[in-house]
Amino acid sequence: MTKTILKSAFFGALVGALLFFVPGFILTILIVSLVFKLVFRRKMRSGKFQQHRLAFMDKVRNMSEEEYNQFKNNFSKGHCHAHCHSC
């Protein structure tokens, strides 16, 4: 009988602690993710990121038909970059 009472008290304390700490933990995760999102969004809007993206698009547009087919094959295989020579 004392085992069942101790088990009930332990699980009750555990559930109570979870209900007390989990909302704060979730709120902390949400705040940290919001800060990261704001930082990275600002970086993506910067001119440096835009220039890299536009340069990549120009590189793809200026590819020959053979280079473009090789790029598509490498991309569909899951390789990270078209200029990766170790693939």
C-alpha cells in the first residue's frame, strides 16, 4: 500500500513539475526562434545575399546545354552544389 501511495505521489509531483516548467521552456524556444528568424531575415535582405543569388541565377542562365543537363542531374541526385568536384 505504501508503494502505491509513493508511486502516486511521485507521478503527481512529476506531472506537476512538467506542467509548471514546460510552458516556460516552450516560450523560451519560441522567443529564441523568433530572434534567429529576425536576424536571418535581415541578413537575407542584405545586398550581399541578393548579389550571390543573382550571380548564381546568371551562372545557370549562361550555362551551355550540356552543363545545364549535368547540373540538373547532379541536383536531382541530391548533391549540394553544381561546382562540387568530389561528386
